[in-house]
Amino acid sequence: MAANNRINMSKEGENLLRKVSVELDIDDRPLILRIAFAKGLLHCEGEPRNFGGGGWTIPAGVIARDDDYLLFKHLIINKIGQTIDDKDIDNYLLRFIEEGLRAMNTEIEEKSKFDNYLIQLVSNVS
């Protein structure tokens, strides 16, 4: 069974995950991680940055497993334009998640206090 291994987020990434969770009023961390991954793929230009570790450890199999893991792997390969070793998939997953959390944080910071970020998130896909 293919699935993500344990991955350590950066401390800032952990804080942003909490902030996005509160803003979206969603307690489902795996769902937020997948949304952040998609956002990171969409907004990251070129190679995603490496933000280090020291934060929350994402448990094995939480982000993706089986067919989803294979899909995420090929989305990453398509985005970066090169093949990657299986051992590097989790690193790229984390880097795109961290990029996505930062993009989401920027959108949250720029919205007015009257805007609902969940509605903005689903209506502004591009």
C-alpha cells in the first residue's frame, strides 16, 4: 500500500494550519492539508521552497494513500516538469502544502472581516 510517510511541518506551517482551520471552521486536518496541497500546486511557480521542520508531525497515510497517493505523485511530477524518486515524494508533498498554507494565509490577511474565506476559496479557484 502506497501512502505518505510521517512528515515534519515547519513551526510556521503548523501555526498557519491552525489559523486556516479556525478561519474555515474545519477541524479535519487531513482535509485542510489536501486543500493546502492543491493551493500550493496552483500558486507555486517552479520548485516549492523548503521551510524546514520543527512543527507538527503529519502521521503516515494522512494526506494520501493508494490511488490518491499515486495521483498526488503525478501531479507533482507534472508541476515540476521532471521525474522524482519515490523517496522524494513526501518532501514535495510537504513543500507544496507549506506553499499552499502561505498562499491561503495571504488571502485570509487580504480579505475584509465581512468576507467568508470558505466561499472565497471555492469561488476563486484560479
